[in-house]
Amino acid sequence: MILVNIDHVPGKKIEKVFGMVKGSTVHSKHIGKDILAGLRTIVGGEIEEYTQMLTEARQIAISRMVKDAESQGANAIINIRFASSSVMQSAAELMAYGTAVYVSEE
């Protein structure tokens, strides 16, 4: 599967457009890591617990988006974007979405 965040795949021709595909997940950290993250906000700096959580969530969302595209017969996803939102305190939704297409050599 080819994944790009532009509207074409360089060196390829778009043969068919299947439409939008997406994948999402909602993640939270357990209370222990949430407390550590809260303490880290006092001294400043990167909150590594949340960075790791969002990295994992992004990979899951991408994987689900790819499965959606593959189920439609696509071999590439163009215009990939990410969105995140807070669902509740200490829980975030991460969504990956793009346009599923079938590409061939030019």
C-alpha cells in the first residue's frame, strides 16, 4: 500500500478513485502514567507518556485506514490527514483519513 499526503503518487497514474477511507482509535493512559504526566507539567518539557500514547494511536489508526482501503481494492491512499480530539480527560481520539485510489505505472 502506497501512503502519501499529497494529491498524487509521483510516477503513477490514478486509474480509479474509491473515495474516502478512515481509521480511528481512542486511547488513554492508565492512572499511574497519568499522574506522572501531571507531575511533569509542573516542571515543563515533553510529556513522554502522551507522546508514546499518540504514536501508538497513530499507528493503529493508519492500520485501520489501510484495511478499509484494501477492502475496496485500492493500492494507494492519497491526501492522508490526521485529526485528534479530546474525548474525555486523559483520553484522545486519533483519526487518519485519506482518499483510496488504484494506481498504475505511467
